[in-house]
Amino acid sequence: MSTSRYVPRIVCMCLLGAMWVGPAWAQDVLDWIPAESLAVVRVNQLDNTLGQVDKFLTGISPMGVAMPIHAQLGQALGSTELNGVDMNGSFALFAVAPEASTQEGGLPPVYPGVLIPVSDYDKFISGNVNLGAPDDHGVSAVSGPGSRSGGTPWLISIKAGNYALLTLGKLYPQILQYQEMMGIAPGTSASMAVLAGRLGAEDTAISRQAPVWIYGNVAQASSLYKPMVMEKFGQFKDMIADKVKEDSESPIMDMVPIFDMYGSILEMILDQTTHVSLVIDPQPDVLRLSKTISAVPGSDLAGMLAKDNSAGLPNRLVGFARDGAAMSFVGTIGDSWKSAYTKGIDLVKAMAGESMTPENAAAMKQMTINMLNTVEGPVAFSFSINPAAKPLFEMEYVIAIKDAETFKGLIRDSVDFFNKSGITDLYKGMGMQMDFVMDFGVATYKGVSIDSARLNLSSTQPDSPMGKVIAGMYGEGLDYRWALVDKIFAMAVGHDVESKIHKLIDQIQAGAQVPMGSEMRDAFAVLPGADKADFVLTYNYVRILNIVGAMGEIMGEQAPNINVPTTSHLSIAGWGGENRARFDVAIPKQHVLEMVSAFSALSQAKK
């Protein structure tokens, strides 16, 4: 009997003429996964991967993951021996939503599937007590929670090449369709487009090599769920706005424009992302993550993901990334920065509303592009927390410049524009009063002219909790000192800026390339290909937590003593490309242990 009268055929979503079609003899797990799947989790060499995770967790967690996962799988199949299961094969979990919801406002149905590699499917069925004998269609019932004698089984299973495909018992009609469209059923030939054909060669190779590979079809998910997501976001925005208005101390900030900006970002991601993937690679001493984002060609997001370090040259300013900083960054300023800033100005304009005219927004874009055009490419940045100082944070920037005089003129113009463009009105609506004052040639050091500026920042309600936070974080304002030396722009921001700009000038005038610091060198060592990356970033979570103690003191509470020695950090790198970019993160076990100690100290301080 035809099963088409039970559910609409998923062929309408899965058949694409030029796409790889999965034959019944296919062996890779991706050959059994529909191309239009919403999400996929693939685990290669399961036993080995779980063992690597357990090694990483040793000393961090009292319990590993291998034994619980083995126990759960054995419980599901009814045998701790896991008979017929190839524990060093490729396992996969996928979800398909092949049709829209038939109910107004309802979500489309999601059909999950689990592919288990088997060395012998007959042994898999006969050797695990929860699996029943196959029926006339080769479908076996899997007993378990919620199963009733003679009723719908908990799960069902079929043979798919060297895999057992398990899905929910209520999806019996869909599993028959799957058999027919994969060419498994007698007298049928494969017609279903599969994920192996949808992915490019690079993504396919990565999925086979990675210990854990996770895939998300954002374009497909957006077509099904975007209206619901945006509706829920709007409801959340309205709820927060109402709560702020009900504040008995009178709100100092209009949250609606801020949420409008984040809503625009969310909509851009949903509309302009095709798919994302994440690789998880556990090692005994480091956990590596690698995320790839693919964008719609020609979109704003695609522009932001473009490659900046097209020549693949090492960054000659890498030595200016400071050891001991909470965060250090080295990178190359290129076209992706222009795309990001241009889109960012659009978002600021949307948030600013009438306080920023379209003419001012256009002028800001042009000024930003002009400034980026004067930049050679290499840039280094460091951010530090100093709980004993006001302001609490310190920053240093070093940027290679092509045209020093033009760059200097653009700095002057940008500050004038900042004070006249309506941006200050935007911040005033957020409860902050600010203005920017600049002085040129305020000092000379070793023949180099030094310019200065101060960002005066205060709360419109200084006695409010937010007012106290602003005063505690920024003190009387942010001080800036900068200089141009041999086509290198150097700037210090925050506390003790005079000595810091002098040190930067000394380093630049010394002539030789500043040696790479030990922390950035460690980052390059754990991130393969970092020397050709568009950026490399170090991030020390323990040092960032120092701001927690300072904030407690600002609010009149006893400051927690988070005195945890730290010798490691997260390392992050990014490589842009054509309509896609990859971001790698290395998380050393040592830094996880340091974070655990820091949070433990914070928890003890609160008791």
C-alpha cells in the first residue's frame, strides 16, 4: 500500500536535480542523511573520541563521559555488550523538517534520526534484547520508555548500508518513504538528495576527519522558524521595555532602540547565513574548537567574512601585543573591516533614530572608509584590567599607516564630527552624558609630537545604581595620548597614559621588530596556520574576572579577592574567505582549571 496518503512526501524538500543522490550501497554516514536536514551531529571513532574527552576532563571533572554514554546506549538497546555495534565507526544524529506546519502559528514537525554503525546488522538485531525481529518492510521495533504491548513502539530501526537507522516509533510511514527514496526497498532506486552532495569537498573532508562535527542549515531553519523567532524577540523586547518603564527610580535608558539594533543583527544572521559548522577536537591538554560560517554570496555578511590578510604575510606589529593583558589582538585591517563598520553605522543609525540624520550617517560611513584607506593593514591591540585605577581598564593600539598626514587630519575631523553628529544625544538617551575634547601637540618626547584627548563621561542620574557604576568604571573620564612615528600610529588609553605612550615611542624608534611576547607565542603554537590568519587573539578569563571585585567595591559591597595565579589563556584565530570564514579556539586544560579556581574563590567570597 502506498504511504503517501499518510504524510506529504519529503521529496519536495530533498530532491534537487544537480545534487548527489544517495545509493543504497553508500558507506559514509553523510550518504544516508537528507540534504535538507536542519542539523547534524557526527561523531567519528566514538570510543576513541570519548577517551580523548575523558583525558581532557581528568582533573577538571570527577566523572568522564565514556562510561555514562556507553551505559545509556546499552540501556537503549537492552545489552551492555552493544552487540553488532562498531564503536569506532561514525555515529550521526540528524533532524529533518520537510514541511511547514499545517496549524496557524504552529511549528513544523521535526523528524529525528540516529545512524549507528554496525559490523553485522543481523547480530545487532538479535544480540540486543530491546530490538524486535524485522517486519515485512525490514522495520524492527525497539522497546523502551513509553512502549506498550501491541502499541506504537518507542523507536524503530531499519538497515541502511553499514548503519542502523533509528527514529521515533510514530514515524513508521516516514521510515518507509525513506527506504523507498534511498533505494533500500525492493524494486526502488535512490532518488533522495543527501548531505554528502550538498556540502563542498572541504566541508565533507572535515566532517570525516573531525572527532566531532556539528552542522546547522541556517537557511533551511530560517525559512521555517524566522517568523516565530522574530515574533518571540519582539515580545521579549516589549517585556523588557515595560519593566524599565515601571522602574520606581525612573528609567535612565530607553531600551527599545538597543533591542531594535540587536533585532536587525538577528535578522541579518537569519537572512544572510547559509550554514554553520563546528568541529570539536579534544586532546589531553587542550580542547580545540573550529567554527565555520558560510554566507549568502554578495550579502553584507559575506563582506564581513572576507579575507583581509590576502598576502598571507606575518604581522610585523605582533610584538606590541602585551603579555599580562586580559586580551591581546593582532590582525590585518582590510575590506572586511569596511563592510563591518559600514553595516555597524547602519545599525547605530537605526538605534539613534532622529538624533542622527541620514546625512550624518552617510558622512560617518565615508569618513570611516577614508580612514581605513589610509591604513596599511597590520594592527595590534591590548586590553588590561587595573582594579586599583580609575578608569578600571587600560588599552594600547598600534597601527601601520600609509599616509600619516591624511590620517592625522581624519582624526581631527572625526572628533569634530563625533561632537556634532548626534551620537552624544544617543548616549544621553542611554543615561550617559559625554563629550570629546582634543588637544594637538600637548607634549614632545624624543622629537615626537604627542596629541591628547579626553572623553568626559558621566551619568545623567549620578546617584542611581547605573550612575555609580559609570563613575566607578570611568572616574573623571578616559584619557588618550597618541603619536605618529615612522608611519606607525601608537595610542594609549586609560590610566598612566604618559608613560605608556613614551614606552611605545621608544619601542618604535628602536627600529628592529619588537619580539613576540610569550603569551602570543603560545597562541601561535596551539593554532596551526596562525601566521597566515587574519587575526589572532588571546583572552584571559581569570584576568577579566578582576573587574568583578572592582564592581563590588563600586556598589559598596565587600570586594571578593580573586587572587588566582594564571599562566594560560584562550587562543582564538580567524581566517576569512570567499563567502565564508573560519574561527578556531584553543582552550588549554590549565586555563579551565584556573577558571574553576577563580569561580570557586568568587563563590566563597559571596558566602
